[in-house]
Amino acid sequence: MKIFDSRAWYKFSKNPLSIVGLLIVSLIILMAVFANYLTPFPEHAGPFVDIPNKIKPPSSTYLFGTDKIGRDTFSRIIFGYRTSLYLGVIVLCIAVPIGTSLGLVAGYFGGKIDAIIMRITDIFLSIPPLVLALSIMAFLKPTLTNAMIAVSMMWWPWYTRLIYNLTRSIKNEGFVISSRIVGASHFHIIFREILNSFIRLHIFLIIGSSKFFWLKSFSNCLNFFSLISISSSSSAILSATLQKSYKAEHFL
């Protein structure tokens, strides 16, 4: 693969801390993807109650102990990584294309198109991301899908601003001017010449990886404010199970 033959990979591979970080991130991603097979109690990720084993200390059976209703904490953490991974990937797949396209168009054409796109972008950038996401989620149901929509709505302006500045800096370079001279269309110049130059510089790999784990922390914030919840059916099952367990514990 070209990425492993590049100078950037050579420099990266010579840094021990970078390799350790890559291994840790890869391990977390693999554990999240294969959580059903790697966790000792995958059923504990859903509506599950085991009152006799509640608040157990860490042991060989429960690596991180159990919570107040007997669910294995280690299993739930790994499944929590899966949710964060899913949210981060989907949000980046939505926000990066939107932000990149708007930034390319605004930076290349300039004029009124530039003014309209970038002023709208500035409006979104002027609002704190968490406040904007909370405002959007206030009108939506607390589901993972709606959370992804909310985060995507506040994430695209960052990519628009970045790509806009990069586009303005290279739109008068020789290869762009040469494409205009030979009669290439605006679409070809924007998406085949300018965009390809960003891809060759690994711009999207850098910005995607740098923002991915920030997205994970952001999803935890939404979860803290109860803006990402399990489905209503699972919640109903869990509530009914808790009531039965409570009665059994107090009447037996």
C-alpha cells in the first residue's frame, strides 16, 4: 500500500509513542467491533437485571465489578465504545462531505457565493457546539439517530472553514491555471484537481482522526444529558424486569 511507503508513515513508525497510540486505538476499535465475541456477558449490554450479583467488586468473573442491578461493567464499557464508534463514523461520513463541498465551492468561486456560504458558516461557528447540539436535540427524541443529526449539524462548519482557506491558498497555483487554460470545467478543477491535491496530502486522514475521538467525548456529553437513550421498548422491558426483581427481593 502507498501509505506504508510514504515519508509520513516512515516518520510515524520511528516514533515509539505514536506506535503505542496506534496499537491502543486499534485494540479499542477491534474490541468495539467484535464486542459480542470478546465480552464475557454480552447480554448485560441490554435490559438485564441480576440482583444477587449487584455491586460486586472486581474479580476473575467480573473484571470491573458490577453495577447496582448486577450488570457486568466491563461488558457495558466495551459496548459503549461500539456506540461511540458508530456515532463518530456516521457523523464524519455526513459532516466531512458537506463541509468539504461547501468549502471548495466558496473558496474557488469567491464573490457572492463565497459571502453567502461563509457567512452562514460563521453563524454556526459563533454558537458553542454543545449548546447548538443541545438546542437541536431539544426538538427531537433522544435517540442515537437524532443525536447523529444534531452533531452533524454543528460539525460541518469546521470542515467548511478549513477547506475554504486551503482552496483559496492553492486556486491560483500553476496546475489549477493550466487546467483553466486547457478548458477544463469548474467541476473538474474543483473535484479532480484541487480536491485530489488535498487527498494526496492526507488532509482528510489528519482532520478525521484528530476529530474522531473528540466526537466520542462529545457523544458522552450528550449521553450524560440523557440525549442518547435506549429504545422505548427496551426501556419498558427493563422497567418491568426491575419491578419484578424488586418485588422478589422484598417479598421472598
